[in-house]
Amino acid sequence: MEPIMLSILGGALAAGLAMCGSAIGCAISGQAGAGVVSEDPGKFGRLLLLQALPGTQGIYGLVAMFLIVNRMLALMDVNALGIIHGWQLIFAALPVALTGLISAIYQGKVCASGSAMVAKRPAEVGKGMIFAVVVETYAVLGLLATILLLQRVGMDVLAQ
């Protein structure tokens, strides 16, 4: 497989898996929120925050995709993009791809529970968000791991 194809696959995995997780997580939370809003439309604003939270993982995946493409282009600029770099870019993409996929789904479930809490106690939306942000922490750590790994990809040729 060509190095450029491997590199693009890394970016596609980072963005695609994280965005899939976000779509699923937002859907889970949105379904719960819609049920609550059907009973009390005045709670829409509070529940929209909980519904949108799992969407951040998709943003992290997109950021990682841009970083991966930039690293690939930097290696291409010095005529040094090789198979090893393509594989490095794929492996560097995995932390944000996998944590984005899994954490967004579970964050959606936590947000759905938060929606149930808001149905009974509307003033407690902040507590529901805090529960969801704890799950978010791991998506942020996945993005950080990807960024740190990308720092090393191609350093053997870019440092010269």
C-alpha cells in the first residue's frame, strides 16, 4: 500500500470513528431529551446542552485528521514520506479514533440519564453535565495522546 494511502487512512480513522461515536452519542441523548421535551417543552434549552455534549469527540477527531494531514504534507515536502511513516500516522490516529468512538457513545448514555434527572429536577442540569464531562476527559486524553504521537512521526527526516 502506498504511504500516502496509509496516511490518509490514519486521518480518516481519526475523524470517521470519532464522528460515528458522536453521532451515536448525540442520538442516544437526543432520544431521551425528546421524550422529556414532549412532556415539558420548557426544558428544551437545558436538554440541548446535554444532547450536544457527545458531539465534541467528533470535533477532536476532525482536529486530529487535520494534524495528520499536515504531518503527511510536511513529510511529502521533503520527499520523505515512506511506508513506515504511513503506518506511524495510522497508529498515531488510534487513540483519538478509539476514545472518540467509545467515549461519545457512553457520554450519550450519561447525558440521557442526565435528561431523566432534569425531567424530575430541572435545576440539576449542571450536575448532569458534570457527570458527562467526566467521560469527556478520556476523549481529551485520546486527542492528547494522538498529538504527542504525531510529534514523533517523521522526526528522523524532518529534524535534519
